[in-house]
Amino acid sequence: MLDFMRRQAQGWIVKVLFAFIVMSFALWGVGDYFSGGSTVKVAEVGGQTITQRALQNRMRSERDRLRRLLGNDFDPDPEQFQARVLRDMIRSRLLDLEAARLGLTASDRAVRQAIRQQPAFRQGGDFSNQRYRSLLGRMGMGPSDYEARTRHDLAVADLRDFVQQGTLVAAEEVWKAFRRQNERRSVRYFRLAPADFTERVQTDEQALKAYYDQHRDDFRRPAQARVRYLVLSPDALADRFDPQPGDLEAFLKDHAGRYAGGDQEVPELSEIRDRVLADWRRQQAVDRIYDRLSTFKDLLYTRDDLKAAAKEFGLSVRTSPWIPEHGDLPEGVPQAEAFRDAAFNVQAGHNSEALELGDVRFAGVHVVERRGPAVRDFSAVRDQVRRDLRRQRARELSKKAAADARDAVAAGKDIEAVAARYGAGVERVAAVTRGGMQDELPAGLGPAVFGAAEGGAGTARLGQDDRAVFRVTKVTSPARDELDDGQRRQLAAQLRRQRAQARMEALVERLHERYQVRIKAEHAGTGKS
């Protein structure tokens, strides 16, 4: 069956699979697949268990990945984030089970080809067996383990591709999609922001205390922990290495491509000595870390403090400020969720295991003390209470003003006259399409504009608090002869992709029925993909 699917795909599937495999390990790591982990269940899919540790590891990997992409502004809602990650894990397990039920597998040749083309295992443009075995060893795996997982991933990916093939799109569907995309609307609108109403809000001490009493949880600080920690990293060790005669020359020769200029010429060592020396020292430090990582782990595991590990590796032990259970980590401490997790999950007075922070950095954490969440006194948060109350009342005034203005415009009042009541100016946008609304209209306004009839009025939320009041002044639909052959093919392909995705979602829904999915109560509602 797998060979049949490959013939149907005319060879392009294999090209896609490589990216699928690399992404699966880049995003999640191999721990979910090959480590035992905790036996505490969070879900069961077709008799297979998803443990609390597997879920935490997956959440940590995804959180760290998104923080690298988005920076420290990434701070998801913990419950929603956990639900999404668990949903993805259940979806993957369901596809795994279905591939196994169908007896799908990949040939030895396909497995070898997939592995040999993964960039992580290539050196100098060619597959390096030594690098392959070395990297697997660092992950605690053997070639047979990795090849088995690769064979499995190829089969699951072929299942995905097979399900998504064969979708048909009618000509009338293409025309309707074109008409929807190219419909043009002209609109007039003005903004109302809570900030415009803040000065109208009056508060007194009684109102402040009443608001504080009603929203005490808003003024609760999270649980906090204070730790001592040390970090084993290339930066901490690099300066301890000095090259012997010929070391830098050999390093430059082995890594010439790293230093080649635009003309592919490699500078002389004398021209880039400082850079080569820094890179050589870092490489020595990386090798030393991996050579002695087991010693670092043992010293953390067998001691009740960090002194032995600090002495053995010449590292300094630092004391953190209070670390919150949620929100931004304090400046100066490792910006990794694994660090926070250790602060709240390791018993006070004990060491954590070696924490992998990424970029060949490992940390050891000793938990000093923790304190639970608590509501701060009114006197300590009075100014914040006042700001929050004023902001709330300003939002209420702004919302009411937007509703009143919408009703006036809908009743036939001139939108500019209505806007003038609130000191707002009217903005005009002509002939905007759905595809262009993100560039030409404020975020949040476009969907409301395209949901209203010609001449209709409405309101839309702009961001968290601001609102827009608008009137659609003109709607223009495209003619059929505006749809050329290139656009027709492009739209048909887009519709096929959408339909293929719907087929995949339908398959996952059926797999939920075929394989029993059980989720612990605290994770209820997260099982459907």
C-alpha cells in the first residue's frame, strides 16, 4: 500500500518527508519517543499512555522554541497552552496508531535516504557516519532506534499525504472564491478609545476599596521561589584553553567554509586569528562539556548543594532574586522554562538534575526557599487599584459611546457629525478587498466591514479596548471575465489544499471514535484536534 501511495504521489512525497522528520525532532526532541518518564497519566490514546512528564517535556520544548522566535513577550495562558500541546500529542498518537493498523512501513532504502539527507548528519556537504553516530550517542540513542523512528515517521507522513490527495474543485467554486476575494468595499469610520474617556472618570476612596475587595485575585502575587544555581557553558570554560602550535592552522583548514568571503576565498590565519582562536576555544569547551557531562550530573545528583560541582568545574554559584511561578523570569537568570520548572518542582534544600538550556549550556539548581501566592495589601497596591478602576470605567464609557454612535449612524445621521460629538476624525478607505484589508484597515475592522451590507453601520473592536464605528458606503463585485486562467489555477490549488486539510481533520475525528481517548479531568476539553 505504501508503494502504491508513493506511485500516486509521483515521487514528491519523499521530498516533503525530510522536512517533516527534521521539524519533528527540532521542535520536540527525541525524549518523548525513547525515554520512559513519569508514569502519572494525563491521557490515554488507544491503550497508549501520555504521561505528565512527556507532556511537560513537550510543553517545555515548544515554549522555549516560541520564546526564541518571539522573545520574552511570549507569555501564553498556561491552561490554553497546555491544552494545545496535549491536543497535538493526541493527534500524533492517533495517526501513529492508524499507520500501524494499516501496516504501513517504509523501505530500507527510503529510511537510508531520509537519514542521509538530514542536514544535522552532514559534514562538508556529505553524510558523515561518524557525526551521525556521535549525535545519536549524545541523545542516548543507537542507530537502530533512530532508524526505527524514521521508518515510523515516513509511514505516518505517507498516510497524511495519501489522505490529502484526490480532492476535486468545481469551476463554480473557483468563481465564488474569486468573487469573494475580489469584492471591493468603501468604508468610513472613526475610533473611540477608553483613553479618551479617562478624564471623565471620578473615583473616591470608598470606590477604590470596593473595587479592591471585588478583584482581590487581580492583586495577588504568584508563588515565588529563590534558588542558587550555576551554569556550565562554553563561555564559562573557553578561556581556559590555549592552542598548541599548529592547532589554529588545522582548525582553519577543517572549517574553511566558515571563514570564506563572498569570493569564496579563505583569509590567511594572521588576518582572522582572533576569530579563529575564539571559535577554536569554544569548540574545545564544547568537547570538554560533553566529555565530562556525566560527572556534572553525578555531582548534582549525589550532593545536597552545588559546592562540589562548582569546585570541580571552576564555576561560580549565584543566588537568584524571587522567581515568579508565572510571567517573565527575572533578569540575569537563565531564560528557560526548565529553570523555572526546577525552582518549583525540586524539593527545597535539594539539587535539580542537570538542566539543558540549549546552545550546549547546562544548569544545576539548588532550591533555597519557596513561598505561596498571596494577596497584596490595599495600601501597597492603591495606585494600581485606582488605575485599574479608572481604566475599567473608561472602557465602559467608550463601549456605550460606540453603541450610541452606531445607532445614530444607522438611523441616517452623518457619520462626520456623529464623530464630531466625541472629538474624533473620520477616516476613509476606498475599494478595499479582503486580501488587502489587513494593510488598509485597522486590525479587527475588516471582518466587520465585510460582514455588513452596503449602507450598513456597525462597530468593531480594535485590539483589546479601542472600538471603531463605521458605515459601508459602497460594495463592488468583480466581473467573471476578470478571472484569468492563472488565477483560476491558483485558486483551485488553494481550495484543494483547504479541502485536503478538512479531510485530514475529518480523519482525526473518526480516529477519535475508533481509538478510545481518555483524558484526566483537569485536561478535559483538550482531546479533540
